[in-house]
Amino acid sequence: MEGKQEDWCLLIAIVLGSLFLCASQVSADDTVDRNTSDKLSLGGTLIPLQNTSWLVSPNQTFSAGFYEVGDNAYAFGVWYTHTANLTVVWTANRDQPVNGRDSRLDLQTDGNLLLSDANGSTVWETHTGSKDLNVKEAFLLETGNLVLLNSTGGSVWESFDYPTDTLLPHQALKGNTQLVSRLGTGSITSGYYRLYFDYDNILRLRYQTSFAASNYWPTPYLAIFVNGRSSYNISRYAVLDAFGVFKSSDNFGFTAWDYGLNLTRRLTLDSDGNLRLYTLQEGKGIWDVSWIALTEECSVHGLCGANGLCIYNPEATCTCPPGFHMKDPTDRFKGCERDVELVDSGSIAAHLVHLSHTDFYGNDLVGYSKGLSLEECKRSCMNDSECQGFSYVPDGSGSCYPKNQLLNGYRSAGVANDMYIKVSINDSSLQNSTSISEIRPNCSSFGVLVTVSSNFQAREKRSVIKYPLWFAVAFGVMEIVCITLGWWYMFRENDDSFDFDRQGYSAIPMGFKKFRFAELKKATNNFSIKLGEGGFGSVYKGILADEKVVAVKQLEGVSQSEDQFWAEVSIIGRVHHMNLVRMFGFCAEGHHRLLVYEYVENGSLDRHLFTEGESLGWKDRFMIAMGTAMALAYLHEECLEWILHCDVKPQNILLDRKFSPKVSDFGLSKLVDRDRAFSFSKVRGTRGYVAPEWVINLPITAKADVYSFGIVLLEIVSGRNASNQSANLAQWVSKKMDEGKLLEVVDARLNGIIDREEVEAVVRTALLCLEQDPGLRPSMSRVVEMLSRRPEMEKV
């Protein structure tokens, strides 16, 4: 019976897979099969729903024409021709779609390019209907720039001068232009975020609605020069080149993580308010993120609306504080509203709820006050009818920030503030609670959490294609099957289940499995192929029954019960990042404690840095540094439970087949015995990499990992092993930098083939990470930003 069920499941999978393949083939090839033109001459017309209504660039990289944005609603724009999903880079009428029937785009005989709706009204035009301009034709360049040319071939008008939400290589952002995000991933309408030059000549990201506006990038509470910017260049000009290097006149710049020529790129201000550089995977038609402005997505203002709170779950997720609920679970920007309104916000009718590591940035009633005790700050807010709550910094400074609105809510380990929010004393659910130090979102109600995904290309929908009815029906059947199986999986009786409802999270993530010891013993051929040995135990290569190659780690010194071990491991198993080694499952059987990881082909970084004959080029080294920094920033600030690695070193940085880094052994210090966790040579780190605070028994924070990462950066540049150095590697590098001898620091095996600016940025960042005082070291998210930009910016 079981075999027949498997046969039926296989048959269904094949049928549905075929349907998806057909649909994706239609989606990917649709624009190629149409009759296209390279130009639009005077008197020419483009009309929706007609196969001739397309322009293509000379090499067919870009197409221009009408694309569907709703039921019989169309916009005119430019998009990449060969992508899996429609990727629009410019739109003429993003906020005023036209009717699919009888609307038209005309290059009029006077040279004016005009878009008209079905009723004949003008929706958009270029205002080029002048004899002096002498327009002859519209042409789509290979750069993606739609231009109007005159009789001599000169450009009279170009779409590059009127960007929407995307900049293409060689398209400049100027003082009189801006990028404006979309309202949502399925919308083309103008959203709430913009990239622009302000009156101080600084390139900024801004949240702006009819009731609130604030800048959030660069860091708003830091001075211009502290943010590495300069206001002296009044040209207000920024541009991305073909190599992936972005330069701005305010001294800001960055380099793509996949720096190089002949790659298809775009810089887009996404609907979540984050600015991302994307690189196209040729042949697959999907986009990879190759740079991001804000590694902490919750620092974007307005992301969760009024009263809303952005937390990591583990992705950036919108939820509501206690005493509030979401206005519209399908639209995070609408924020939260009170369960019970404050009739009188004075002390008689309200009380305070405490949220740790939380702030609602801005909207301070009286700027800020210092020297107030917590009790004085509470009294001040409770006696002020305008005060909705206050932020307090428990560092002894007595900083109190009363708020007249609760906007830009954000909770993270990096937030030093505590938040105290007024709630009605008539709210029965909170009458007995005056302090809530931990927020756990409730996932049991559908739509309560709204996830803000950083992987936008996977969620973009191509509305230009109307799928056949049979595909829609098949998709509906598949969705019903998936929902049914999902509910069965969640509620079935199973000895391997574990109750995480108290935390508000699903019990075990998809693909995470509890293995039997006999299963892993067979997979590793009785643990015969040893890949390595570390502070937590030995690692063996294995091949599972489904032929998946894995790495199996036998943990040593673990005496937790099966339930305790399962609980800790399941938390680690929910941590996912492209630069972290993926955990597939575990074994907790008798005295055996094992972890099953993905197998990473090229081994650990130390093999390639310190082994004679092995060598990595500078490009690979820089990408490894950047990827490792991103992984640590995620562990420290964004994942479900903030994790300190405690043993950052090249042996724990693995390299996949493309030499992309994957950090391993994160979170394992929680699994070993408490007394063993204080072993200097094991869990607390490896000699040569440990921060000074370990030795003198100071409190250990994320800055200890930052110190270790600084050592790794110096090893990446120099090729020298810090643990084998008789002299201090950091002191040697610092001395060479003071003497202006940067090139003497660089690994001789690189033969001088380096990017000097990148090398200098890495070394200077490393030395900052190695400050003796932990408070002077940057956070890992700051390290990512520092590595992304070059130390010296040319004037552009």
C-alpha cells in the first residue's frame, strides 16, 4: 500500500513539474518569439495586445513596449528580455496605467512621443514636439536607454534622465532626479522610499508619506563626516560602471561582491526600502544580490507602519507590540492599532509595557533629555497626554526620549535602548503585565506576521503573460494538496516532534531531520573518511540513502538530555544564510550526539591560505572576507536568536565549489558542557584569534567575534598564519601601515595582482576590529559597510 502511495506521489510530481516547465518556458521565451522592431519612426505607433508593439535593443538585451499591470491595465516601459521573471527597469506611466484596448503610444510627426488612453486623454509625453529639436526616430540602445534621435543621430530625449526605481550601468543619478521604490513586489505604483541628493549634497535614502518623513541612510544620528560622506562637492552626481563600482560625488562608493566585466547588473531601490545591486545569472535568468545598502533590514524607516515593530524571525518581520494588532495583515505599511484606545493617556488611564532592545526612532516630544532616572522619565511621560511612550538608554547617562508617535519600530541585539509604551489600563490582556522583556510573535494566526524578504527576484511576478486556464487549475490543485499535507504534517502524532509553540515558531524547519545513529554509521562507512577535527569533535564524510553527500560531526563533551539537545539544535537548524553552512539534521540517540551538515567541496580556508603550493587570487580573497563578514553580521544581529560564534578562524570558514565562504561551527558552544565551555583552547577560541577580554575575564559580547575576524582579515591579505607567528601579526601589519609600506603586507604569492584600494580597505578595517577596547571595535554590520566602500573616492 505504501509503495502505491509513493507511485501516485511520483506521478503527481511529474505532472505538476511538467506544467511548471511549460509555464516557465512560455514566460521565458514569450518576448523572443514576437515580431520586434529596432526603432519607431515618425508617425509610428505601438499598441497593447499587438505582436508588433515591441522595440528591442541591437543585441536583444532589452525590450520596450507595453506590459500588463492588471486586468486590462497596461504600462509602457523597458525591461530585460531574457529573464525568468519580467524585470522592468523603467516605466513611463507607473502611476497611471492605460486601458489595454484603444490606448496607444505615438511618435507624432512633430517629434513628440505621446502615450494616450482609450478616451484620447494624454497620460504621458516627452514634450519634444518642436521643429528646433528635429526628432526623427525613437531607438532602444543596448544600454537599456530609450532615446529620441534627431537627423544627425544626436540624442534629444532619453529615459536615463527620468529613472523610476532602477539605475543601469552608466545611467547617472543627478541632483534633479531620484529613484522611487514600488509600493509592493506585485505593484508598479510609486512607493514610500526614495534615493536622492539632499540640499547638503549627500546621497540619502528617505521614507516619505503624507504624515511622516525621515532619512534613514546613511545612519541618521551620525554626522556627515562620521558617515564617511562629504558635502563640499556640489555636483550631486552618482553612477554605476560596468565593473560593478558605484561612485558618488559625496564620497560614497561601493564595489560589487562579484566585481568584474561582462556581467548584467542593475541597482534597484526595492519596495522594502533597501537599495540592492543585482547580478543576472546568465542562462538561468534569475538575479543574485551582489551588494546591499542596509544589512539590518529593520533599520529601514516606516517598514512596519505606525506602531508596528520590525524584528528578526529570522528574516525581517513585522509584528505589533503588546496591546496592539495589525490594521491589515496583508499590508505591513498600514501598521498596528491599539486593542483598546487611550481615552485619557494620563497615569490614571494607562500603564507602561517594557520592551527591551527596542526603539521607535524619531518623533521625540522634547528632543532628548539627559540626567533623568528611569522613574523620573516614567513620571514625565505618564503625566503628559501627548506622550505615547518613551525610549530610555540604561547606560547611566539618563537619556530619556518621550515620543508623540510610535514610528520606525525596531528590535535587535544592537539596539541599546529600552522602550516603554503606554497601553490602556482597560486592556484586559495586559492588566497584570507591566513589563514584557521579550516579544514573541504569534504565528498561529494567519497573516499576523508580514515577512520582508530580501530575495525580491524570487517573488517578482511576471504579469505580462496570462497563463492558460489549465495551468491555473493545476496550480490550484497542487496548492490544495500542499496545504492538506502541511496541516497533516503539523498536527500528526509523531515521536520525533517537539513543542515550540511557547516560542511562537514552527517546531522543525523544512528539510530538518532527526537521524538514527545506525543510519549515519552506514552513511559514513563506520566513520572511516575523516575530514577534520576541531574543538567540538571530529567530522566525517558521508553519503545518505538519497545519495546526498554530507559532513557528519561527532560532538564530544555533550551530556544534555535528548529533549534539551533537540531544542538547542533546532534553533541552530533554523538559521539560514548563504554564507553559513547548512545543517540538515542531527542524531540524539543514547550517548551519541551528532550533527549533519551540507558537504562543502573545497574544504577550509586555512588549507588555501597556509598550505605550500595552494593559493587564492585577490578577487577570491576579497569575496571570502566579504561573505564571512555578512555571515557574522547575520548571526550577531539578524537571526532568530542572536548567536556569538566564539571561534572565528580560517579552519571554520569553508569554501564551496565557487570558493564562496560558508562559516561553520556557529552556535555549538551552547551544546557542550558548561564547565567545558570555559576551556581556553577549545570553545573560547583558538590561540592567536582570541580577544583580550577572554584572558582578563571581562564580559564577552559580539565584539569578541569582531576581534577574531580582524585577525582573519590580516591572514587573508598576508597569507601568514596568526597562530604560528612568533611575533604579533597585528603589530607587524600596523607598523608597516604606519611606515606606508602596504605592499609589504600583501602575500607574495599574489605577485602584485591586487586591487590596492580593496587591500587598503581590508587592512584598515582589520586594524579597527583589533582595538583593545571592545567598545571601539565596529559591529559586524558596520564592517560589511566598510568593506563595501573604497577608502578613497575619485571626484566624478
